[in-house]
Amino acid sequence: MFKTKFLRPPGAVKESEFVKKCIRCGKCQQICPYNSIVLTSWENPFYFGLPYIIARKKPCYLCMKCPPVCPSGALDRTLVDKNKVKMGIARINRDTCWAYQGSFCRACFMNCPIFDKALKMTDELLPVVIEKYCVGCGICENVCPVEPSAIIVEPLKD
Amino acid sequence: MKDFFKGKFTLTRRLFQIGTFLFFLAVYYTSHKQSFLLGTFYSFKLGPIHIVDPFIYLTYLGRNLLKADLFVWTVTGFLIPLLIAFLFGRVFCSWICPYNFLYEILDFLKTHLFRKKPLIYFEASPKSKKVWLALALALGIFIPPFPYYILMPGLLSVLLHQLVLHLYSFILFSLLLILMVLFVDLFFKKRIWCKFICPTGLILGMARWKGGLRIIKRKDLTCKECALCSFECPLGLTPHLGNHLEDCYNCGRCVDICKGLRKKENPLDFKFL
Ligand code: SF4
Ligand code: SF4
Ligand code: SF4
Ligand code: SF4
């Protein structure tokens, strides 16, 4: 009934700790220049006030402004390198992805900020996620032309 | 409450309250462009210092115990409200808290529009307040979202920010919580929420030092026992009996009323040290 998987802002500690640590002050939401971060309410009242990202609406553009303003250590405030972020891992649904259906599409590949590392095109045709490099920012999920998105970021588990 | 602005302290206080509101609005409209001033009443960022609500921070420490992030600027910030409360009493409640401001506006309208007696009278002993505070801390430690449901100043300022961002689903949710509390508060004898329930207010009240800023009734000047001050006290206390100290949040309303009565002889006054 309630949403339980949330994509946390970059630098978030693991989920079970994040729930305890974040004091829900909303500073990460305030500083985000893209308004990527929203706060939980009806989606799951138990997580009331916790910040998360709805990648399909607005992904994280990895500007790295939010970790340093966090007062509670819920976001690692020393994190500056966007390549070291790990919010989740993108997964391609090969049954709906246009490239796998035989059309030509490279929307996710072209927009991935960890360019040509997190997403690779095999034979210049089929996108594959390289889990080691994918930071989980959700830009690919956001730009995918298929509805619903054929590439979805799965938030990290504990 | 009959007059909203009349009196020296009341006028200053209203300017403070309106100023706080405008200040937060300014912070929210500029928060994308600067990181010097950020936050809500849960936790406010002033340069490197994160001023944190004592109740929120205590439950945070309890929830994380050994794993708590003892960031030096947050720990400093946690002590600031306690220090202010130690010296000046619960001035946060009367001079800054947006919930108090909202309530005072409604209370003002209520006296002018309805003139009804409260439906339910309720008083709590100091001991039961301590028991409730301990319970609230325990609930906050074991149920992480609990403190955020009952923190009115925090809810209101977050609500304001969501208005700026046009995130209406969150607004509806927290508006419901705030209305519930207001509903309770308006029907009970004055301010059950602020006097007995709000954990932040209770903690600030306990941090108060007896020699700090307080209202006194001077013995050398005669009191007419008109009890106007007690009618006007937003917390429903009885300053004319001189037994109001414990819950009083130093708003100065009673002093203003008393000073307005007679120019020279006014037994009620602020005292510091
Ligand atoms: S890194 Fe930048 S874009 Fe991403 S959530 Fe934080 S502030 Fe927003
Ligand atoms: S800044 Fe940190 S503590 Fe505040 S809401 Fe964001 S993650 Fe939570
Ligand atoms: S694959 Fe998607 S989620 Fe992963 S880094 Fe690239 S754009 Fe971000
Ligand atoms: S006793 Fe006086 S200063 Fe204290 S809360 Fe009542 S009116 Fe305000």
C-alpha cells in the first residue's frame, strides 16, 4: 500500500541508518538548485518528512551541493566527487527498451553524466549498465522516451 | 486578547514575529543561491553552525547512540537554544515560534467573534509534565517519525517552504496535522498544547534559570487586584497572583496591560538577574 523504496539524495548512508539519522530539516531540499528533492507525506506516513528523489519527475544532476549542508550525518558531508556517489543502480527492462526492440535509441546513453562508463552501448546499438560505475542519479530514467521508463533506478538496499 | 499591537513589548514582539515570518520567506526564496542561511525551525543553518531544536537533537542522539554523528557545529548549535532559554526563559515560544503567532491571531479573532468560554478545563502538575516529556523522548527514540508529527514550529516552517516550491501533497498532509492541534487548542482552556504538550516548549521551560529574564510583581507598589493582566495573558496564567513563573513565556503582555493602567505605579515588570 505504501511506497517503501526511496531514492535518497547523494551521499546518503544506508537506508536503515538514514531513517534514524536524518532529522528531516529539509536543508538538502532547500539547497537543491533543480528542486529534485521532495519530502515524504502520504506516500508513507512512517517516513514522514524524509527527503527523496522521484527520478522520473526530476533526477539528481549531481551538482553535489546537498551533502555539505546536512547537519546530522545522514548525508556524508565530505562527499565531493560525483563518481563516488552510490544512490542506486539503473536496470534496463529489455522487454520495453526501444533499442532492444530493434529501433534506434540512445537517449539514456547520451545523457548519462558518468559518460561512457556507467552506460555502454554494445555494438553501438544496445545500452548496458555497468553496475560498478552507475551512481544511480536517475537521469537515464528521466530521459527515457518509453512510458513507463524502460530504465529504472533501483535504490540501494542495506 | 483585546488589542493586537498595543503596548511597548507587544508591539516589539509582533514586529519580531512578523519579521521571523518574512525572514524565513526570504530564506526560502534565496535558498538555491546561497547556503549561509538555510533550514527550518527543526534546525537552522547560520554559516557553519546548525542550530537544532533540543527535542529533535535529543531524540536523534537516543536513536543513534554510538553511531551518532557528533559534528562539532551541530553540537554547538544544539546548545544555543538551551543557553537562550537559560538566560531569557521561553522567549523562543513567545517571540519567534510561528505556531504561537498563528494561535495568537486566532485567539484574537476568537475573542472578537465568538466570546465563548473554553469547553474543557485542564491543568497538569509539573511532575506529570516531566513524565510526559520522558515518554515523548522515548517515543521519539523508538518511533523515528514521531517527533516530526508533533513539532508545530517545524511543521509550519516546512509547510511554508513547500508552498514556495508548490508541493501541495505535502502541504495538505501537514496542514491536517496543524489543524488537528489547533482544534484541540482552541477548545481547551488556553494553550494546552504550548503549556503541557509541546516537548520543545517543555525542554526550554526546564532549561530556564530562576535568575534569568522573568516577570515580577513588585511588593513596594500597590496592585489594584484588577486581574486585567490575567485576563490578557495568552497562556491563561495569573500574574496578578504572582504564581505564574513556571509556565510563563516572557511575552510581556501582562506588563503592557499593567503599564497601560497607571502611568507610574505598576507592580508588574520584567526583571533580569
Ligand atoms: S546533488 Fe545537486 S541535483 Fe542532486 S539532489 Fe543534491 S543538490 Fe540536487
Ligand atoms: S539535510 Fe540531512 S538531515 Fe536535513 S533533511 Fe536532508 S538528509 Fe535529512
Ligand atoms: S546509468 Fe543512469 S543512473 Fe546510472 S549514472 Fe548513468 S544516468 Fe545515472
Ligand atoms: S504571565 Fe505575562 S509574560 Fe508571562 S505569559 Fe502571561 S502575559 Fe506573558
